[in-house]
Amino acid sequence: MSVGFWSLLRWDLRHLSRQPVLWIALALLGAAMAFGTHNGAALHRAQAQAQMREQADDARWLASTEAKAASYARQASTPLPYWQDPTDVAGFSRYFLRQHAIKPHVSISILAVGQSDVLPSRLPLKLETPFAIAPVYDFEHPRGLALGRFDLGFVIAHVLPIVVMLVMVLLATFERDTGVLRLVAAQQVRPQIWLAARIGAIGAWLLLAVALLVPASLAFAGVDIVQAWPDVGTSLVLVLAYAAFWMTTSAVVVASWPRAAGALGVLVALWAVLGIAAPIAGRSITDAWVPPPSGVAMIDLQRRTADAIEARRDVLVSDAFRARPDLAGHLERIGDIDYSTRMTLLTPIIEARLAPLHRQQSQARATRDRLSDVAGYLLPPLGIESALSTLAGTDVARHREFEVQTRAHQQRLRAWFYARVQGQITAPTPRPAGSYARMNFTEFDAIPSFQWREPSNSVRLRAGVAMTIWLLVVSMLLACVAWIRARRWPAEL
Amino acid sequence: MIARLLSVELALLWRERHVRWTLVALAVVMLAAFASGAIQQSLDGSRTQDLAAAERTRWLAQGEKDPHSAAHYSIHATRRPAPLAALDAGVGAYLGQTVWLEAHQQNDTLYRPLGDAAPLHRRGAANPATLLIALGPLAAFVLAYASLAASRDRGTLRLSLGAASSPLRIVIPKALAILVALLLALLLPAVAIDTGLAFVQQRASVDLLLRLSAWTAVFAAYLAVMAAIGVAVAVRIGHARTALSVLVALWVVLALALPRGSSTQVETGHPLPSSQQVRQQLLDEAPSYWSAETGLARQAALLATYKVARVEDLPFNVRGAELDQAERHSHVVFDRVLGDMHDRAIAQDTAFARHGWLSPATAALSLSQVLAGSDFAHHRRFIDDAERYRRALVNRMNHEVRNHKVAPGERVTADARLWSQIPAFVPAQVSLGSAWGPARPALLALLAWLVAAVGALAFAARGMRP
């Protein structure tokens, strides 16, 4: 039996290498992958350049602020308003502080654009921004966002299955469509062996091509595949497992000996269900179960909160003074403090009032993210997209980590500045006589800056490995089903 | 005669079990997507109204304060859902819903519904238009194959050819039957329900009905192109498996790959300035908080203009005048920098519409969003309306400060009498006639595709073999 299989496999491998349809399909797949990586690289290159410009502009701003501060250290007839004075710590903290949190791309980011086209790669840092996350974004043309990018992730998740299905169906049903299968069935060969050899040969060519095309297209777009071998290797195994899933799915269909038209019809319908119809249903169910956080609701609450705080502003500030042992003895200063200093006391109160809705919206987001992850295991096209974007560092989870680190840095900045700003209430630095500037702040170079801490590489790789194992398990089950279904030749032969 | 042949072809199609199930399944998916879109449109509409009413109440009830503080308080303007959002939500989910119309800044629209969505929710954000564009050709090709190539394999085509006076008599009813089946299953139910909803919800207007009719016509033309291509390929290519392979390849290329590829190519070929560059330019040229040096220069200019030596001698409130100067300077910068970016985004849409010559799916996509009012050009009208309102509001507040001279250290205040002079923000209805410019090349392209597809059908019929 095994001799028959290997002989057939060797013959099929030689025979298939002469089939134009195989080479045309693989050439088109290779071109699509190259175009995809080129597009992904262009987007990420532009984002990286924007990040570098932002850092340079922040540095330029700080340098010009320091120069301004130096030039304001002089005598003048009228003092400088605090909001125009970088040497006034309160004025600086609100009107001059300019920093950005930057989320750099990982070396293999062009593997999938993922959510990197909608999620900001830079966040402005302001002390008063509730929970640190300003709802800003980089304007990408919304048509491209709605339609999706032609990136490597799209080619792998959606074009690769169609190539696999076409090649599988056309090459595995040739004998059935041309009537030759009757002659094959008349030979001393079991249907399972004959079909396994054919599908094995097609699969071998396809997997070999994918194994070469993925690293080649990444290298073509500038990825150092030697340096990034753990990521490239994990991605490659994942893509091969995904290709195996579609091969074994095709095998299940082909194993019932349909004609090419029937097999292709079933497979394309399955592709449309998994890739288009089921996500629509999944989204509708998720929306009904866990409604998406509403930006309008947050705006409404922020406005109501701001009004309520403003209405009781003086009472709240007095309460804040009384609650602090260091400020409690300085109630007489309440009337003198500027807007910026007052906001250091009111911002935590505003955040506390927004916190319930913020918490509720964060939980809703987390639940929706988890549901999307689970759906990825049920819908392989979605699963591979998610897994590729996790490996590429363009996923939602890495962005949530970015938001967490941004918030932590804002808290550090607040602690650093609030101590200095509120210190001026209890022990104000004496203004130099006749000075134009306030001169109670010159520590520009000591301001804490944001440092992105990349989560361990193993976190990303684990996500890829988990999806790979799942796809291989499903593929093995499908292969068993195909083996069982192919145990007899078609009855009409 | 054609009508009888058409009814026969329809009956034959319906008799095919897998065709029947394909059409029913697609019809269910279409209606589900439409229902989801209609619910979202209704929710968005009511949220918009609620926030607009709340903002108006807040504006009027803000109490006595400095008019410039009121200009900062201002309102959040909210975008209305597109007229045909249930049929094609277009790019709406990737555009901010609201914009804060505060002094000094033309803010970005914020809170994009899919701005931080997980993959499932982005992938599942399909609507009837995107489904028609992606799956309409597949359905048309499956029906074309079932109607023609299969009957050739069974040998029944030979009999038909022998009996017909011209191959066109066979081919045209088949293509028409496919088109009618697609219209009845995929297109017309959603359009009919949306029309009914427009009347029930009292949204119906001449413009809306015009949009609905044009949208329906575009997709009827698109499906006709695909039906004609499907039948032409099935007629021309003698072998059933080859015909189906070609049809599947055409579906992938025309409906899936080219629209995405064209969009990406247009973005690369006509790049927009990066948001980082735009923001930096605005900060450099029109900062919200001006420096002491700028303030002194502005005061000096005022003194020179009014030929006085001291600020106290100016015939108006100098703070109000400075605010007004800064504001008007920023308008010029915003119009140049942001206006240029928005112009370039619309130019990208026009360039994308030109790619309709490569694929009818691209042409239909481009036209659909314009007709549905869910493209960027419609959003830009909202941005411009909101900005006009912001400028009128802020200018009015600045004038109030400018016109009231006060003693040094004192501030001008105003109350509800001034706030009520500012009308509520109502974004203008965008008429179809004024907004369809970016899609004009797509209309020409779709018509050309229609003519070419019908021509290909006639050509294929002439060389038809049993």
C-alpha cells in the first residue's frame, strides 16, 4: 500500500510541476505578496518618519522654550503673564509642556498592517487629559480604512485561500471532469491512496511556494529576516498551518468526488461565509451583547462634569486644601491661585467623576476584544488576521499596553509637576525684584520623558503559536474526514 | 417574446436547487446587514439629536461669564448620519462624529465609531453596498454558470441552439433572468424597506428619493455588468471547468483585489500630508496661546493703526482686539493648511473614481458612497459648516469684548441675552447635485463597463458553440 502511495506521489509531483495553472497561480500569489509588503512598508515608514519628526519637534520646542526662559530673565516695568512665562512652573505645566508618547513599530511590522492604520502611534501628553488618552488620531483617508489595505495580511488571510482552493480543485478534479477517473478506478489502486497522493503533491508544491514566498516578500520590503528569525519563523509556520487548513478543507470537498464546478462552488461559498457573512453576524451579536463604547456619551458626561465642577469650584478647591495637611494652613491663598494651579486640584476630582463611565467603557472594550479573539478561533480568516497582527505588533492588545504605559507616565508627570506647582502655594519662590519672568522653574532637562517598554517577544510569539496549533489540529481532523470520505470511488463509475 | 423567454429562464434558474439556496442565503445576509445598518442609523440619529439639544441647553444656561470664556466653552457639533447610511455607511465609521467648536482652534472631528475596534468589528462592518460589490459578482457568475455552462455539459444547449433563430435569443433572456433574479433577491428588498422607513421616519425628501433611485440604478447597472460578463464568459469558453475557473478569477480580481489595490495605489500615488506635519504647521503659524513677543507686536500694530501712544487711548478694549486679530489670522492659516489637506483627500477620491475604468466594482463603490452621502466630500461639508459656525460664534464673542472698554484688571461679562443671539447649530443638508463631483469619473466608467459588457455578450453570442 505504502509503495503505491509513494510511487503515485512521485509521479504527481513531477506531473504537477508541468501544469501551467499551478505556476500562474503561484506567480500571481507572489506578486500580490510583494505588492502587499510594499504597501505595508510604505505605511509604517511614513508612521515612523512622523514619530521621528514629532520627537524632533518636541526637542525643538523645549530648546526654544529654554532660550525664551533665558531671555526673559531680565528686568522689566510690567511682569510677564504667567501663561506666557516658561519660568513660571504653573504656566509651564499647562501652556509649555509638550511631550508625546511614542509606540515604535517592531521589526516585522509589515507582516500585517492590522489595526496600525486606525490606532494612533503617538499620543500627546497633557496633565489635564482625562486618563491620559486623548481621542486623537492620524488622519488616514477613511476610504482606505473602510476598504482595508492591500497588505501582506490581506493577501495571506483572503487571497491565499482562494489560490489554494483554485489549484486544489482544478488539479484534483481533472480526471473526474474528463472521464479519466473511470480508468483510474479500474486500476489496482485504492481511492484514498490515489487522492491522498494527488492532494499531497499539490499541497507539497503549495506549501513549498508559500514557505519561499513569505520570507522573500518580507525581505523584498526590507525586513532583515536573519535578525528577525524567531518572528519570521513563527509567522511562516502560522501561514503554512493556515494554508494546510484550506488544503484539508478542499480535500474534504474533493473527497466526495465532485466535478470542478461543484467543488469550487462549495469552497467559495465556505470562504464567503467564513470571511464575510460570519463576521457580520459576529459583530451584530457582539454589538447587541456588549454595545460599543459611545464617544457621544463620554462627551456629554465630560460637559456635565465640567459644569458641575465649575458651579462648585471654590468649594471644591477649599475642600481640597483642607484635605491636604500641607495646604490646610493656606486657605487664604485660594483666591490668588491661577487657573493652572487650580486645575492641579480639580483634575483628580474631574477624573474621579468620569471614572465610572471610563471603567465601564474600558471593560466593554476589553470584553469586545476578547470576543474578537475567541471568534478568531471559530473563523480562521479572522484568526489569522489577528494572529499576524499580534506577531507584527499592530494589534489592539499592544496598543492597550501602550495606553497603560502612557497613563503611567502621565501619573509620573503629574506627581512631578503637581509637587512643584502646589509647592508654590505653601512656599512660593520669591520673585526677583523687577523681574520680567517669574523664575520659579528652570528644571527643563529634569522633566521625566516617556520611555516605551516593549512587552516580551514571547507574548507575541505565544499568540502565533497558539493559533498555529489550533489550525494544525483542525487541519488534521479535516484530513481524517477527507480520508474517510474518500474510501470509495464515486458510485456512478 | 423576450418576456416569455425571460419567465422560462427564471423558472429554470429557480428549479436549480443550489441556485435557489445561494440566492436565499445571500438575500438573508443582505437583509441582516441592512437591518444592522438601519438600527445603527437610527441610534446615531437619536444620539446626535440628544447631544445637539443638550449642547444648546448648556450654551444658553451657561450663566454670566466673560464672552471669551464662553467662546472656549462653546458647543460640540455632531454629525448627522448619512441619508442612505443603512444601505452604505461608507467611510462614516472612520470619521469623527463630533467636533468641539472652541476659540483659537479648528479642532479635528473626534470619536470615530471604529477608531479602536477589534478585528471582528472592523471585518464585520459590512453593509448592503459592500456585500453587493463583493458578493454580487459571485452570485452573478454562479447563476451564469448554472444557466449556461451546465446546460452545455448536459447537452440541452445544443437543442436550444438548433431551435433558436439567433444565439442572441438564447443569451439575452439568460442574462436578463440572472439580472432580474439578482435584483429581486439582493437589491430591491433593502431599497424598498429603506424607502418605506424614510417615509415612516419622516425623512423622505426629493433629494433622498433621488439618491435612492440613483443608488438603485447604479447597483442595477453593476449587477447587469456582472451578469453580462458571466454569461459572455460561460458562452465563449467551451469547457465548463475552465469557464468557472475564469469566472472565479475574474471575481477575485474585479471585486476583491482591484478596489483594495486601487485605493492603496491612490494613497501612495497622491499622498496626504501627515497629521503630524499638519498639526506642527498649525502650531507654528497659528498657536492657540501666543507668545509675549507676538502680543507686544500686535499691540504695537494697533497703536500704529489708530495713531495713539498708549494702549489706554485705544477706542476699544485692547484684549478683545487682540483676540480678534489672533482669531482672524488663524482663519487664514486654517483655510490654507487644513483646506489644502481636505482638498487633497477629495482629489484622492476623484483619483479612486478614475480607477473605475479598471474595475466596475471600484466605480460602483465610488458612486455608492457619494449617492449615500457617506463619502468624505459630504463629511467635509459638515466640517466646513461647523467651522463657519465656530468663526461666527467666536467673532461675536470677541466683538463683545472689543466693544466694551473696562478698567485695567476688570473683565467684560455677558449673560443669556448674548448667548441667545447665537443661533443653534444646524448642519446644512447637502444636495446630491452639489456633492457628486468626485464620483463623476466613476459614472462614466460604469457606463463604459455596461456598454462593453453588453458588447462582449453580443460578441460571445455570435461565436456561440453548443
